[in-house]
Amino acid sequence: MSQGEIIGGLLAPHPPHLVYGDNHWRNEPKSECGWEVLRWGYERARKHFLAKKPDVLLVHSPHWQTLIGHHFLGVPEFHGLSVDPIFPNLFRFNYDIKVDVELAELIAEEGRRDGLVTKMMRNPHFRVDYGTIVSCHMMNPDWDIPIVGISSNNSPYYFSNELGQAQMIKLGQATKRAIEKSGRRAVLLASNTLSHRHFTTEPEIPEDMSREHVYEHSGYLWDMKVIDLMRTGRTRELISVLPEFMDHAVSEVKAGALAWMLSALDFPDYPGELYGYWTVIGTGNAVVGWDPQLKAAATTQGAMAAR
Amino acid sequence: MIQKAYIVPGQPHILLAPDRNKGWGELKKAYEAIGREIERSGAELLLVYSTQWFSVIGHLMQVDPNPEWVLVDQNWYEFGEIPYRFRVDPEFGKLYCEIAKQRGMQASTVNYRGFPIDTGTVVALKLLNPNNAIPASIVSCNIYAEREETRNLGSAARAAIEQYGKKTIVVCVTNFSNRYEVADIDIASDHISSAKDDEWNRKLLEMLGEGRLEDVAQVAREFAREANADMGFKAIWWLSSLMGEHNRYDGKVWGYAPVWGTGAALVELTPSNKALDFEKEFDEANAPVANTESGTGLESHNVLSEAPKRDEQQPEPERAVSSAIRTDRAPKPVGPYPHARRVGDFLFLSGIGPRKPVTGEIPGLTFDEKGNIAGHDIEVQTRACIENIRAILEDAGSSLDRIVDVTVYLTDMKRDFERFNEVYAEYLGTVQPTRTTVGVDSLPTPIAVELKVIAAV
């Protein structure tokens, strides 16, 4: 078996609005349109990364929140209906998910070696959260690639941003080692929005794009700052400002997916590709991808941009 | 129409693993005992608010008549799964939603196949209402809602219950201290994760055992800060507002035990007419609740809401205002205010109702066979009111014939105005003070009339 590798990483936000706007047959509610800039961004990212024929998609979701350590979907197949408890009017999704349990177990084992608490969720009736589903669906609407589903540990909410992020960095390294051991070609999906202050009312027509804009200027400024760091390959600097971003813009990266992915990618020093940025009920959402194959050429470009 | 309220925990450990820890087992027994009481109570509706049903776009009310699923908790799946099928009263949910919207709140009903009922609600309904004998209504907990919004939600629930007219038991699913152990534990020796949390929990339970719900609501913010209370302990704001924001309850603590380091307790609160020395010790709010049942914001107890915050309270300016006037010949105030204050040659009286001095008993009430208030005699209450005012004025060196201004609050203007007027005329017809009469939905105690008076000394 050849050594596995991470062939891509995508900041893959999960507002259910994107699936709603997509009008996929798996989702019960239907729309006229909506959030195209992000959906088109996902389309371009999909085209790029699926062309590399990944064996597995790994997703870290903030909507599977766990108190005791980091949990992994541990059943080969999940079927069911996921109804978003926040936006049930937009997201009632019939899912049929294949899970790479073997790789999940390997990551759990590697994590334990690093002192993390990890658990395998073995109940087939478990309802897969909508964050996992939206990110995976937008990346691969055919659902023909198995996934590894990883929970979001509550430690940053319980203790501190820094402590939570340190755990995510450990988990990222454990993920990388496990993928290498598994022989899989993997794409990572970090299911996070950026600035996360949002409107608390909904338009009568949810997809009325005339109502969609960033919630506040300061959140937008933060989003532009972190996107700039991504686009110029300064992800170590990005990691160092994330705790501040979490506090100032109530950023969902607090849940850890972005730190986990950047750590697994060994903190790319080459530019991330911005596929799209737009708001969803006022939150800032960016689809940004890193392709390690492009590292050599991109590093030069990133260095030039940094100058 | 509100028979009782219960505060209960929502962890699945109690339902699924009672044998693995003595405290969990005792909580389950207490839960089941309450369930038996509820079944015997004749209640027609269970209204459930759970801190585990999060919403962010306003509040949601469940109106699926029979929500059904197999719940596997995202954290505690190792303890097993919980199949459920509940009986929900959709009409009440719709009414509650409508009233909340009328009060300017963002609210929606939900009726979707497969909508996830939260673990807290599932645990509570499974244990309290195992046979679905009583239909339930379920409302969400908005994660951003602060005190005022949560109080408004409670107040809307009260209005909905009154309008719906069914005997209702209120169930508030919330933990107390909520500091979970974040690693696997020796389950048999589960304990509250810090001594401070335990101390806080016990302090609040002592207050609730004395029926002091509003006092607990007043310290909720401090409790949340000190003991990492469940969702900022906002559930208690909802409950207190729904129950009328006072301390007149018979309280009973059915159980208290740690669940994975958190403080879980079951508390019963039964409305009572017991007399209290005070109603509220303080109130952090500096604005009245929008659209309260009374609707006027003018009630005497609302002077509290205009008071400065505790931290901002200044010493009394002695030159302008004399000391407060209190008398044993009038009923004790139902809050931290005196019967009257003198400024120069004028006496300003607080709102005075008909309650009897010393006993606090409300005259002129009639009751049904179950002891619920069925009606009132406005003539008896008006006379009692004015006699109380007479006593205060006389003890302050004034008299009824020196009254210069009266504000009247009636809870049933249409029915009572004429007879009230007749009695009023007997006492004050010749005195001829200026007068304003206002109709209100309710007064702080179940009285029908209250007078606010200014008199010359």
C-alpha cells in the first residue's frame, strides 16, 4: 500500500441556505434561486478537487458538538432525514452516506496517542448533523465518495479559544498521520463560516437576495483580513490571529474546523484559492481551497503578493 | 389556570442509566413520582420550555400533533437511544405563537416530519408523561435572547394560557450549574464539578424550596456567572415571568444530584396566597416589560423598574423628601416601597389595594368548589381600599377630605365602573379630588381595584 496523502483542503461553510438554493432532489423545500456566488464558488472548487479522484472526504462540523473529546461517525452507512432545527423551512434533507470507518478508527487511534480523548459513534440511528451534510453535499452532490465525519469538541467554549485551538492542531496532525498510514487520497472539508453575527429575522421569501448583506462592517473587515492571509499563504499568521477573530467577530472558526484543516495541511505557506465570498443572513462565508500540488508555483506567487 | 410549575433536568443519563449511579436513580424516582402527581392532577396541558431546544431566529413553537423519531443524543449515545412519539396540542402552540407575534416578538410554529425534538424535552416528557395522558406544547430557547425577551416570552405564555382556558402545568427543563466533566468519569462516584457550584445550587434550591421564584430570577445572572448555569439560567426568567414575577409559591425540592459534574434538580412550585413581607428585594431591569399583561406600565409595583440599578443607587436626598411613612393599619406593601412619602405639605401614597391589614387577606373574593378564584365584589373591595387609604392618611396627619388627586386602576372596567363609582362617591363625592381611571389587565395580587392618591397634609 502506498502512503496516503491529503490532496486538498477546503474551507467549506455549511449554511443550509446553499442546499436550499441548489434545489437538489434530496432536499424537500424548494427555492427560486439564492446565494449563487457561494454556490458557483463551490462548483469551481468541486471541479478542481473531484478531478483528483479522492478516496475520501473528511469533514469537521461545528453542528455535531461533543463535550467529551472528539467523536467520529463509526457506522459504514447512514440513511435518514436531517431536519435543520434552526431553519427547518429550508433544510429537510434525505441523506444516504457512506462512511470510511477504517480511516476514522485510525484517526481516533492516532489522536489517543497524542493524548486526545476520541470516541467512535456506533449507533446506526444517529442523525447526522446538517453541517456535515451541507459541506459534503456542496463538495460532492453525488454522494459517491465515503466520508469521515468528525465532531466539534466544546473545549473552546468551555475553557478558552487558545486551548481549543491547541487541541484542533493536535487533531489535525493525528489526521494527517492516519491518512498517510491509510493509503487514502483525502480531501479535507473545514465546515466553518467566518464572521458569524447574523440577522435574527428572516425575510418572507428566504432567498430574497435584496435582503442579503454583511451584518456589520467590523465583521466584514475581519473577513477581509483573514481571507487576505489565506490568499497570501500566511496561514501560521492566520492561526495566531484566529482566537482574536473568534472573539471580535464571533467567528465560527472557534469550533475548530479551520485550525484542524490547516494543521493537517502543515500550515500552507502557499496561497489558498478563493472560490467565493458572500454573506448568508449576514454571516461571512468564504470557500477557499488549498492544493498541495500547487505549492511550488504558488509559494513564489504568495511571496510576491506578500511583498 | 396555571396549576403548578416544575423545574426539571434534561440529561438522558436519568432516563437511560438510572442504575449506574445512585443520584441518577434518585432523580429518576423523583421524576416518576412527579409524573404520577401530574397524571392525577387533572391538568389538560403541559407547557414545556427546554434549554436544549436552541433557536436563533426568534422562538419556535412545536405544532406537529404527533412528533415521532428515535433520538440518539449527540453526546450520550453510549447510554442508548430513545424512541418517542408525543401528543402535542397544536392549537395552543399556534395561539402562543400568535400572542408572541402580537407583542412584537419573532416567533414561528414548526410542523415538519422528522423535526428533531431536543433531548431535554424528550427526557422530561418520557418521565413526566409516559402515557401521553396530557397533551404537551413545546417552545424553544433562543440562544441570544436576553432577560427582557425571555420575560416577554414567559409573559406571552401566561396570556396564552389564560386565553386558552385549560388547566396547565408548566415544565421548565434546565440544569442548574452546568459544568460538565470533559473526560470519562467513574460514573458511580459522579460529583458536582466544583464546591462553589454545589454551594450555589444549594443556595438557589433553598430559595426555591421557600417558593421564592422571583428572587431566584433576580440572582440568575450572578448564578450563571459563578456556576456556569445552563444557558445563563435564562429559563428561570421565562418561568418567573410566566408565573407572575412574585414569590408567593409553596416550593418543594424533589431531588438534587450531580449528573456528569453538573447540578440536576427537580423543583415543584405551587401558587399560593401566602402573605409576604416583601415582593422583590431588587430588580436589575430599568425598563418595564413591553406589553405585560397589565399593559399600562403604570402599576405601583413597576416603580421598581424605574429605579436605578443596584450599583448606581445613590443616598436619599434628605432635604427634599422626608422619611417614608408606614403603618400597621394598612396592608403590607408587596414590594420594597412605603405606604406613603411626604414632600413639603403633600403626601404621595403608593398604589393601595383592598387587602386586609396584618392578614393580607383579600376581601370580596368568591371561590369555586376547587378553591380557585371565581369572582369578586367590587363594592366590598372599593370600600376596603378607601379604608386602607384613610388609615394611612390619618397616621400621616391627613384625612380623606384632604385628598387632591386620585388615580384608579380597575381590572374589569366594563363590569365594575358603575358600582365602583357609587362607592367612591359615598366617600369622596363631596371632596371632589381630580381623578383618572385606568383599565388594566391585572394587578400584582388578585385584586380588582387599586387607588393611587395625593393628599394635602
